[in-house]
Amino acid sequence: MAATAFAAASPPAAVLSGSRLPAPAPGSASLRAPVLLLPPPPRRSLTSPPISLSSSQPRDHCRFSSLRARATSSSEESSGSGDELLADLKEKWDSIDNKSTVLLYGGGAIVAVWLSSVVVGAINSVPLLPKVMELVGLGYTGWFVYRYLLFKDSRKELVNDIEALKKKIAGTGE
């Protein structure tokens, strides 16, 4: 077992398996960590070695090990779908009348996500608050399951409420 020891009172010396090596001269290079030279790791080939079949093994045993799947894609398919996507997005963008409003809402959504991330990070840094918020969330989830999902009548009520909300948002309702 090799060990390196540095004595505070005496000049530095490396101790290797019980024998002392001389300390470097004071004017020479500074103390260096011992360097361990190892041979390079053996090379591994990416191809599997040939499999020898004995008479006791069936031929189907090694058939699947020699099969190789190669994933290929043609550049025409990928560029075609990308061109379709860009053309579709351009068509939808051209069909929008009020582009400034869309950009304003998109920018507002990005700012809202960033701001909520900052708020959640601030809440997370308060020591006991994340666990309290987790308990509040679990309590609300339990109440929601009991109130709307447990019984058949309450599930019908939830579906009706969702449909009414859809109609109100779409503007086709009352």
C-alpha cells in the first residue's frame, strides 16, 4: 500500500511502502504530488466477436444477436415536414388581423410565467412555507375529489359546470 506523508517539523519526504525518498532541494521545483503512471486502458471494439455454436445450442439462439437495426431517415421527409410546418404557421400568422394584440398577449404570458417562477422561488426559500403549501395543496385535492369525483351526481354537476364555462368562454352560451 502506497502512502504519502508530509511532516511539519522535518523536511517534506514521500513515504512509499516503508522507505523514504529524499526531499527536493530548496532551490529546485516546488513540492509536487506523486504521479502514478498506468498503462492505457485496453481498446474495446464496437463489433461483437464471432459466436461459436456448439451442437447442444439451437441455431435460433444466436440468430437475434447478429441482427442489427439501423435507424435512418431521409432528408426529404424531415425537410418536407419542416416546410409544411413553416408554411402552416405562416398561413395562420397571415390570417390574423390584429397582430399587435397577439404579440402583446404572448409577451404578457412570457412575463407572467417568469414572474410566477420568481414568486415560487421566493416562497421555496422560506424555511417552513413549502411544506405548508404542500399540505394546503393536498388538502384542496382531497376536498376536490370528495366534492366532485367521488359520487355520480357530483360528477354530473362538474361536467355541467365545465360545459357552461366552455360556452361562456367561447361566447356561444347565455
